[in-house]
Amino acid sequence: MALELVTVEVDGPVGRLTLDRPAKLNALSPQLLGELVAAARWFDDQRAIKVVIVRGAGRAFCAGFDLDAFVDPAMHPRETGDLGRLMAEAITSMRAVTIAAIHGRCVGGGLVLAAACDLRVATDDARFSIPEVDLGIPLAWGGIPRLVRELGPAVTKELVMTCREFDAAEAHALRFVNRVVGAGVLERVVEELAASLASKSALTLHTTKTQANAVAEEIASTGRNAGDADLLMSALVDPESRDVARRYLEVHGKRPPKGP
């Protein structure tokens, strides 16, 4: 594979998929999203791999969607807006068990990426937030049903609508992350978890994952989220939503995403 923003490694039955855009805190550009899809499909072709660790290089797991890269002249805006859904579905449907190793910031689309993984381990100084509503756009990419499955409807509504930050302890209390560990031991803990899982049979791992995902789809299906990109496009031309985004980004010293 010709990958520039994602690093893929294999060590026997364990694979590692690293978001490798540290200067941008691994913000999800269209190129990075496309490479995550390609990497997920590549891992699916490696039949001996049982577990894949998903992590971010540098100071953060993922700072969310890259607003500066939203307008790609080579792509229709709706196509760009739909890339995140395709990424989340590719990660969710991987044959291998996926473990998100979360440190630093886990924001917006990065949180959707983490939710698409099977298991999640976070450092005690990790910080989570879902700022989309403050940006005048809906949480897309199948994020709502994924969060409803993990957190329940009321907590999902609160976190998505208030956009407030929450820490790793709260993420664990809400059962979004499986374990919270010290920053200095994240890699060791995740590698040990991966090795433990990889010692089990591929058949039973895959069967358990498939059954659990099937039940989750019955609870809150992501099947209808192909329309998320249309909702995103609507928000980008809604005057009130754009005004909300401008006010928020002026405070934070950033530029709002352009409309289609």
C-alpha cells in the first residue's frame, strides 16, 4: 500500500494501525480518512492477524475532522462529508478485534473512530469532546447510533448537544472506555491485552465480535447513516448554523468550514 498518513505494522497475529499526522494532532483530512479505509481492508486480507491496535502518533489520538481540509477541489462536498462514515464502517467491520489506544485529545470524528473499535483503553489524562453542534453541524459518520449503543440516548444527547469536554474517568464511568491507565503504561497495557486476545482462536474471537455487533445493530442501527452527509450539507448552508459556527470559531481563533 502507498500510505502517507497512516502507518501499518504487523507482528505475528497482532497488527498496529497508527494515525501518523502528529503535527496536526492526527486531524482527519480526506486523505487520512481514505487511507484508514484502505488500511482496514488490507488488514482484512491478512488472515493470520487476530488483533489490530489503533492509535495516534504524537501528542493526541485524534483531534477530529480537519476543517481546513474540508473543501477538496477534487471531490464533491457531499463525497467529502461521507468519507467519515465509510471510515467508521470499515473499522467496525474489520475481521480482527480492534483496540483503540487513546491518549491526549479524542475529539469529534476521532471519538467516532474510537467508538468504531471493539475495545478502548485510555490514559488517565485523555480528554474527550464532541464539538460538532458548536460548529453548527450535526454529528455525522454514524456517530449518533454508535454513541447511543455505548452510552444510552440521554447521555448521548447531553454530550453531543452541550459539546462539553469530559475526562477519562468519566468516559470509564459511562462505559465508553474499558480501562483507564497511566500515560506511561498505555503501550504496555494495550500490547498485553492484544497478546492475550491473540492467544485465543480466531474463530471464537470473530464469532463473538460478529454476534455482539449484530446485537448492537439491532439496538441502534448504523445502516441508515448514508444520509448523514446530506444532513451535513444542509447545515453548511443553514444561516443560523453558519452564524453559530462563526461565533464559536472566532472565539477559538479558527476559520469556519466553507459551504458546498
